[in-house]
Amino acid sequence: MQNKNLDVRKAYLEFFASKGHEVIASAPLVPNDATLLFTNAGMVPFKSIFTGEVPRPTPPIRTSCQTCIRAGGKHNDLDNVGYTARHHTFFEMLGNFSFGEYFKTDAIAYAWEFVTEILKLPKDRLYVTVHENDDEAFKIWEKHIAKERIYRFGDKDNFWAMGDTGPCGPCSEIFYDQGAENFTSDEDYMGGDGDRFLEIWNLVFMQYERSADGTMSPLPKPSIDTGMGLERVSAIMQGKFSNYDSDLFMPYIDAVAKLCGKAYEYESGASYRVISDHIRSVTFLLAQGTTFDKEGRGYVLRRILRRAVRHGYLLGIKEPFMHKLVDVVVAQMGSHYTYLNDKKETIKEQIRLEEERFFATISSGLELFNAELANTKEIFSGEVAFKLYDTYGFPLDLTADMLRDKNLRVDEARFDELMAEQKARAKAAWKGSGDKSAKGDFKELLEEYGENEFIGYESLESKSKILALLDSEYKRTQSLKANERGWVMLDKTPFYAESGGQCGDSGEIVGVAHVFDTQKFHGLNLSFIETDKELKVGDVVSVKVSNERSEIARHHSATHLLHAALRKILGSHVTQAGSSVEATKLRFDFSHPKAVSAEELDKIESFVNNAIANGAAAKTEIMSIDDAKNSGAIALFGEKYDENVRVLSFGDVSKELCGGTHVKNINEIGSFFIVKESGVSAGVRRIEAICSASALNFAKNLRLELDEIKTELKSVEPLTAIAKLKDEIRSLKERVKNAASSQNLDFTSVGATKICVANTKNGDIKTMIDGFKNQHESAAIMLIQVDEGGKISLAAGVKNASIKAGEWVKMVAQILGGNGGGKDDFATAGGKNVAEIENALKAALEFAKEKLA
């Protein structure tokens, strides 16, 4: 009998480690892949290896427990979450991978051993599927399981491909029989759509390369890619028919039940399950640096949270609550994903702020939704759905989710039209992330030369040999002709490739080519050039980095000091959320729940400048990643670090993992100025700053501007002069106001009400109306005024009288060829027919008298 308390994640990784696999930490949820929104499978971090873009690693067999998100793009399970037993936006995928090392025999043997010996699942409950043409896999499985338990299926079920072209192959799946006594539908058979036979593991045998014409050629080194869902295996181990009933989810469900004060029941518990799933996604995305936003990944994060908040609303939770569940995530998963512990409080604050934003509009949005719902028979208005999205922050799938319970659907076509119109107006488009090029002759370069040597820490010039040239499409060429652009690979290069926020170096191949940029492709350091003369592979050339490097280094070192200052002044919750370092400026994004005050900015700026003035030599050390973290060095989540890392320290002020270029002593930075502080998204702020030559130019320009101000004000004390001007302006405004309000306005009386209808030449008519109303207990006044361009303005005010100003002014405006309106006590309008002013005044007076009669 299986061990219900087994830590499946730990057991899986330890098992494959014992088989010689290198255990790889989970890659970030935001992949280094321009084609994907999120990491959605365990093989994503190894995609470039499977596609052959880069050589296979050493050792060529690995294992991992990969965190995955399926909530956007082509892989979107969001709509099903909460309503099925096994759909999730966030899940963990256990996998073992062989890059041309072992193949079907070992992969099948490992899988069977783990399932039967480690998990101890009963063999009489296990079944296997293979591709209908994969006789090899069938024969291998016969050594482990009776052939009547092996099923053959076609391409739809048992063939895997990365895309229309590229690596592909048959796959073999292991199924667990949950019992005929528990599942009795017509689809509960092997190969049916029922839940009785549950797939727990998929073994992909990547053995072909499919070309554009459909031809499949055998790969020289067939590979293995497997995937086992931690959530569904854990449920099976615990005898549960739903992932949500396992101990991976019940702590969340129990916490939600406590928050809403209602017991959880499976049949009516979709909202509990939605919240339990979504809090994991939100917590991990925030912990890894994704922030709430209006587009891209940040928008997906926002709609996941808002969907959960809406389900909490259905349970009667009418105040922010999701941030309270972060503690449960950390308690459940923080021992394995330790970065959750460090970022817990920041994550809670970011969620709370986002919840407050949504709760501020959710009531109004639901009112609009319910009003339209009352008029909906089958299809909910696309216009209203768009307004819910655009005005109240309801994602389309949230509206669709609310309609699900009513068996209604939304007019998505109309919604999409309106969304497209908005995007066209805003000219907004989301761009994915990833390497600078998804294609190119990088694999053969890596196999032929390995990664080229960077010598730019020690030298800005060198004699280097050209190992390879690539054209602008990243294809190898033996030469680049004069005035041609392309990429150069040097055997040793002083040019720093863009990384860690620092821009790539520019410079020159002396007398031959200009270097505009330097980038890294799968570890290769390549510089983008334009030639003056022909350049050939094998040439030995002199290369020189631009003088901008020193300014870049100063700004990069300044970001380290700024980071230290932020943590010192604002708190240790501050973590870097992005940066950009150039020769003339720096940008630093960081986690912080609110705007940084002027006083705090002054302290931050002073901290950095004091550190610069005191000076501290740069110290670089190479140590293991664990030793670096234990020494107190700050590391960035999602940054790819080697086993040994470079640690940069500036005295006791700053200590970070960093591969960038820096000053030798921080007093080289010179002066430091913060030029802007702003918000990037919920919980993320941005500081833009300058130092060195840019700071000097900034100070010079300020002095020039101050001199110009003194000249214009004719004063050496500009603040005093400005204060005097403000007093004069204030005095003039008061005089104008008094002059306007003191004009003699003729009036007539109807009972206790004073009526005034007049054409005024100057003055502020609103001020005059207010003055007239203040002078009388009951008043009705209308004033008309014509400006120099012949435009007519009119306004009416009523106090304690049976006249509606809006109705009154609208009637008069129509005589003047215009329109207007307003409230009962005050209204405004415009007109253009000056010749009708006298008639308008008569009509206005008659209207007032009639209403008051």
C-alpha cells in the first residue's frame, strides 16, 4: 500500500539523483523564451537543448521540480480552475530529462521503479499506453507489466511535438485506475474522457526531427522528456479523487472557510477552490518579480487576483482578504522555495494594495453587471463587458465566469472589436521576453569553440582573433564586406555583453569597423558591427572599448549604492525589480508599497553622496552561490547564476552578486542626483538618477537656469521676488473679483423672489451670480456675456425659488442657437446668435415670472 504521508517532491528528486541525474532548481516562471508568456512545462528551461540551438550539457541527464503557470496565451486553464478536479493555474511538474544519454529502456525502467517501489502504487491499478506504431516501447513495457495492460493509441493521444517543425516523437503514458466502484459513466474506460483512469506520468521519446514538408528524420541523439504532475500524484497517494481534497490544498480551503465563516462542501465549493489555486499563482509570480499591470504578464497576474477576489465576494467576504492567505502559501511551500520566506511581507503588501484598488470599484461594477443581466436572455452585451473591463477593472474572463452560473455567454466578438479599437488608439502592444534571437548558428559555434573569453574586467583594449562572423540574420559567413552589418565573435573580447541591466559595450575594431552593441547569445559574447573595410574570419585585429565604458561603470556602481540606501532608509523589504544602466543615466526599480516622500528621497540621495565622499575600494571575490548568499550578498531572483559567482563589495556599504563592470573606488562616481521618482505598478517604484559627468552637466544647467530666473525677476533673491509676485497676483485677482461682484444689477420682484436678467459686458458671471444669491433670501438670476470672438456664455442661478436653473438656461440657449444645462440651482450654456440676445433676455424674464406666478 502506498505511503500517504510520502513527500512526493523530495522522493522524486532523490530517486533520480541516485540514478546519476543532476538536480536542477526550478527555473523562473517568466521564461527566457519570446514565444511563451510563462513557463508552462518542465521541459521549457531545456527547450534550446532539445531544439539543438545549444549543445547538450554535462552531465546530460537532469531532474527537476518545475513551477509552472497556465493562465494565458495558448496554454490557458484559467476558465476551468475550480470547476474540475485537476485544473490549476499554478502547478509543479516533476521531470527527468536525458539529452542523448539514455532512451526508452532506461526511461521506462526508471518510471516503473519509481511508481511501484517508491510510491508503492499497486500494480493491479496501473495501465500503460504507447503509440500505435511504437513496437519498441511495447516490448520494453512487456518486461514490467502484463501486455493486456498496455494500450496502443494514435497521434492524438500518444505523439508529442514541440511545434509544427522540430524535435518530436511518440510518448508513453502511465495511468492509475481509481476504481470502477467510484466512476460509472460511459466514458470511464481506458482511452475515454472519464476520470476513472487517470494519467499520472508522460514519457516523451524525442526521436525525430520534423521538417516543414512533414518529413520525419531520426535524431542522431534521441532524448527523453518526462512530466509527472505533483498535485495529481499527491492526491492519488492520499486516496483522493480531486487534487483539491489533498493536503496540498486543504489548508487553503480551511483558511478560506474560516475567513468567510462557512463550511466547505465539495459540490458547491468552486469558489473555495478558485481562491486556493489562485493564491499560489499570485504569491509565486509576485515573489519572482512579476507585478500587477495593465498588459502582458502583469495583466494576467491582475486578472488571476481579481477572479479570486470576486469569488471571495460570492462567499460574503466584502473586504481585502487574499493577502491574509500568503502566510498559508509560505507555511506550505516555503521550506522548498525558500525565497518565499524572505519576500512574504512585501508580497502581502502588494496584494493588499491591489485588492483595495479592486474593492473600490467592485460594487459599482456589479451594479452595472446586474443591471445588464436583467436585460439579457442569451448573450450578454459586449459593450457592457468592455465597460466593466475598461472602467471597473473586470477582466473578460471574470465577466464570463459570473455568467457561467447563469448559463449565459458574453458577446466576445464585440468585446474584441472594442479592445482592438482601444489598442489601436493607444498604439499599445505587449512584447514577450527572451533571447535576442530565437534562431541562428549558435549551436555549431558553441560546439566548435565553446564560450569565448571576456577580458573586459582587466582591459579595454586587446589584440583578438576573429573566430566567426555572422550576418544580420545570425547566419555564419566567412566575411563581411565594406559597409556591411553583422556580428563578430572574438576569441577574447573586452566588450561587455548586455546583462544584469548594464547596456552592452560599443567601441571599434581599430581601422576596420564600428562596434555599436554587444549581446550574449546562449553564452556567446558577440558584438554588432558595421564595417569600413572587408573583415574575414581568422583576421587578427585590434579592438578598443568606447570611453563610455567608464561612465557606464560609474552609473552601475551607483545603482549598488542606491540599492543599499533604499534598504537602509525604506527597509529590508526593498528588493530590486529591474534596472537599466547607461553612460548618461540609471534607472532602478524596486519593491515598495507607496511613493517615496521628498524627505526620504533627500535621505537616500545624501546616503549615496556620503558613501561616495567617504570612498571605498571595490572588492571582487569568486565563491560558490551558497557561500555568497551566506556571506550576506544580495542576489536577484530569476538571474541565472553559475555554480561559482562573482561577489562585488564596496566596504561595508554594499555587497551584491554582480557580473557587471564597476569603478575601482566609489569616490570615482563623483556626485549623485535623483532626478525622478515614480510608480511602475502596484508595489513597485522607480528611481531615475545620474552621476559623474551627467551630474556635473545637470548642476551646470541648474545654475544657468537660476541665473536666467534672477535676470527675469531682476532680483538676486528669486524666492523673495516670486513671493512678492504671488502677493501681487493674489491682490489683483481679489480686485477683479470685487469689481465684478460689485456691479449694479437691476432686478424685479415676484413675491419674495428677486429676479435679475442681464447682459453683462465684463466680470466673472458665476461670481456675480453667487454674489446676487448671497444678497437675497430668494433669488433667480440669469446673466449673458459675449466675448471678443462673438461667443455667447450664459449662466443661471436659483435660490429658494420654484425655478429649475437647468431647464431655464436650456430654453434661453436654444433661442441663441446653442444648448446647455445643469443642476436645479446652477446651470450654464453657450450660444452663437448674438442678434437674438434681446429676445433671449425677454424670454428669460417671462419664463421666470411665469414659473413664480
